Amino acid sequence: MKTLSSDGLPHEVKINRKHWNAPLLITGCPRSGTSALARLLSTHDRICIFNEYSLYYPPVLEDSVWHRIYQMRDDNPPPLKISRNMESLRSRLAVELPSPASNETTANWLFGQLQNPVAVYGDKMPYLYLKAMKKIVKRFPRARFLLTIRDGRAVIASQIRKYHIAVESGIVPDRWMQPTVEEAEYLWLRSAKKWLRLRTDLPAPCLEVRYEQATRSPEDLARRICDFVGMEYREEEFQEFLECYQPINTDTWRDEIPNMEAQLSDEFRDALGQLGYR
């Protein structure tokens, strides 16, 4: 594939299609640790996971991948091995790959920015990659998924906490933020129900990542992921991962909303039980 370099001259982009067509996709319920997992995995020299770039399910938000990247907020930069910040990536995208560009061409260009060999490519999309898992596997038969699971009560508390922080700061709360237990149930419940249906007949290899276990033992998580993707685990290559993966608000929901249990629906309690949360 040829694109234009920053000086306007054509250059050949070398892409390891074998790897990026066998993606490692992170999904699960929002507020269950997907962002931290994607960011910290990408600190490994041979792993490159993007954060909600829609690279493997283009219909998301009815945007092409090119426009999704170009309109991406500055607070969602690509992995450092791709670019130092979103502004730089947007500038290069506009110069080297003017719109309109197909989704595949855009993905090829994006992965072509890598200067060093990468063994594991992927993207993170909470819920949407879970919802679209079967469609993704039809297009990328070698796709693999890390499915994050967290106690639904902690997810509810996170939504309510963020809602009040936004209101107190004079900011309009995002749609996923909710002020009550009843309204906040849906976010976790839809993911839980989808995963409970899928895991009885998985369309692709999936590794379930429990937030509570991962934050207690990040080394065990790193080893499991390496086994899952066929990489050798070396502690020195996961130093930042191990140092930064810390438990955040794991059980604070019990103090924040002490009467939450009485407010939960029977359906929510049933899903909690099926996933092993008591």
C-alpha cells in the first residue's frame, strides 16, 4: 500500500496483516476496567490496543473509521508506539490519507504507523464488541476476545458517583451516568445477559477477566493473557502493567449505597448469581 509521507512524497507502508487480522478485542460492560486493560497492555512493546477506534466493527456510531479517528477527542490518544497525541495523528491522517478512505484502507494506514514489530493488535469497545461478536468473527475468523466482568453493584455505584461529580462540577452528565439504582441497572444488565447467552456457545476464543481478581493479582492476569495469545511472559516487559494495575473502588459500593441490595431487581440479582457474585 502506498500513501503520502509528511513531505508529500509517496512511501510504502509495511503492514503485518497476519497479526492485525487476528485481533485481540477487549469488551465487556462499561466501568468494568476495559480502558485500563487496553492502555496498560499497550505499554508492552509488542502489543498495540486502541481505545474505542471502531477498527473491527465500522458501523459503530454510523461513522467511517477515518472520520471516527479524525473527530476523536484529544483525551483519547492512540498507543504511544503509534503517536504521542491525537493532534499529531489527526494531522498525519489528513495529509497522508485524505478522506474519503475505506475502513480497511484507514486501518491499514493506522497500523502502518508502527515503527517496530508488534505481535498483538487490537481495539477496545465496551459492550459493542460483545454485542457484535458473531458479526466480527464472520469478518475476522481469527479474532480473540478479552471479556471483562465486574460486580454489577460496583458498576451501578460508579455510574451514580460519576453522575453526582458531573452535576456538582456544573457539567452535563454523560448518558451512561445515572442518578438512581433503578436507572443504573441497565448498563450492566445488558452486558451480563449478552455474555451469559454467548458463553454457552462461544463463536470465538474468549478469556474472561474478572475485575476483582485482576486488580488483586495483575501478574496472574498478564500470564493468562500471554498464554491466551501465545506469547511468552517476561516480567520485565510488563513492568508498567504490574505497577499501574491497581484496585480502584472495588468494594466501595457497600459503603456508598448501603441499601442497594433492597433496590435491585430480581433479574439483576439473578444475573449476579449466575456470574458468581453473592
